[in-house]
Amino acid sequence: MAFLPLFGYSPDTAANERFIHSLPHETLAQAGPDLVLDDKTVLLYEPLLACMPSWRRGAQGIGSCVGWGWSLAVDVLAAVEVVLKREPERFGGRTLEASVYAFSRVEARGRQRAGLSDGSYGGAAAKAVRDWGTLHYGIDYGGERFDTYSAQREKSWGNTGVPDHLESFARERRVGEVTLVETFDQAATAIQNGYPVPVCSMQGFTMQRDKDGFCHPRGQWAHCMLFAGVRFDKPGLLCVNSWGASNSGPTWPDNMPKAVAECSFWVDAGTADRMLRGRDSYAISAYDGFPPQKIDRWFPEGLFA
């Protein structure tokens, strides 16, 4: 069967701009005035794999990419907190994509129902994880537990929202702050300090990586993915997709774990600038503000070879 990519980014420019202007810190410069950018490589999949060694990227079953991009961002952020900050709490495991997707379509927009068509946008997901929170696989929620992915669940919840009896559990795991990211330099700065950047755009790509690990821009994808790494030998951001094992070709670094290589590719700085210029991509933090937490190197070379 031929690979059929599923999208689901449905921008709402007016609503998104209202959300941006409601933020206590609209821009990364305001949220983290002491953050600086240097030429260090940072790969945020390293703390994620330290917390979840068996991690594999699943594949969205409907147009729920916004839920998938933002859910992975929450997982990466939680792993950063556990590994870098030595937080005493237990790592919560993989975020239930349906929870972020549904909150972004229904509760975060003040709706009763969102309809059966798919899609959401970044600002709605940002509000969802900040104000409504997240649910996780494998957790007992008063006798209810979600162990496997379900596209049917995403479809149903995407219409009616997260069930009321689960909302109090979701509120226990919320992101502290979100702030707009509009350029490669801003995204690179956020990532270097441990803050992942879910990116919503219309930019499409090839699926085959070139000799340096980059996929080239091609066509249009109404899509949400995650920027979770930065490099400067050839300036770029590591982009993680939500289509399962869908990418191939050489990787950078050479010892990139297979689980990451299968679903990711590097995006050059100029293309990243164009994607972020759409003003619907955000850095996320667990704290009120973005305190500096510069990362030289997460783990010893070869740990995940």
C-alpha cells in the first residue's frame, strides 16, 4: 500500500492573533530576556530516550497532526525537566494525543462541539496545554486507562471534547508558559535551553534525506510537526514528523537512533524561517518565564549508538 500522508493544520489567523496578544509574554525575547544563542548542537531526543528507551513515533490516523506535534513537545519538555532539572516527580510517559487535539478543538475555543471535520491550529493547542492540560497513556484515571492509540477516539473527542470526568486529571499536568517563535534564531535559542518548538506551517518536504540529513522543501503540507534539535555545522533544526517510520536516507549525527531517524529530518535555517514566519509556532516551558539552562551536551558520545 502506498504511503498516504495525513495533515490537519487548519489555521485561524484572527483567533490566533487574539491568543498571541493575550499572552503575558508574547515573544521569546520578552519571555526569556537573558537567553543567548551560540553554536552548540542540542538534540532534545536524547533526554526523551533517556526517559523512554523504547520510544517509537506512532502515526496519526486522522487529520490530528496538531495534537501529535504538541503532545510530543510536552513529552520532550517533561523529559528535559526530569533529566536536566532532576525533578523528583516520575516521568509521566507518552501524552495521549487525543487529549491535546480535543482540547484544542473544543474546550480551548469555548465550544460544545467542533464537528466531524478534522484539524486544529497552533494557538489553540498552546492554549489547550497551558489551560486545560494533558492526559497520558498507561495512567489509571479513576478506573479508566488508555493503553493504545485510537484514531476513532481522536475523531470522537475531536468533535465533543475530552470527556468531562477526565478534565480534572488533565489539569494536573499543564504547561506553565508558551511564547511565540518567529525565526530560526529564536527557535534555536529556545531549543538550546531545553524548550521544544511545535511548528505549524504550509511547507512541504521530500521524504528522502540528503547526504547531510536534510530534507529539501517541496510542495505544501498543511501540517504540524516538532522542532527538537539544532545544529550549526550547516545551520538547521531537527524536525520530527507524525507519520511513523516515513523518512529515509543518511542521518546527522551518524549515530542517530533508528527510532528518531525513521521519523525526522533536518530543515535548513532559511526554510525554518519561512515556516516560523506564519506566527503559529511556539516555545513551551514548564515555568513562569524561560530561565536560562544552557546545554553543552546531554549525554556521552555513543550512548544511543
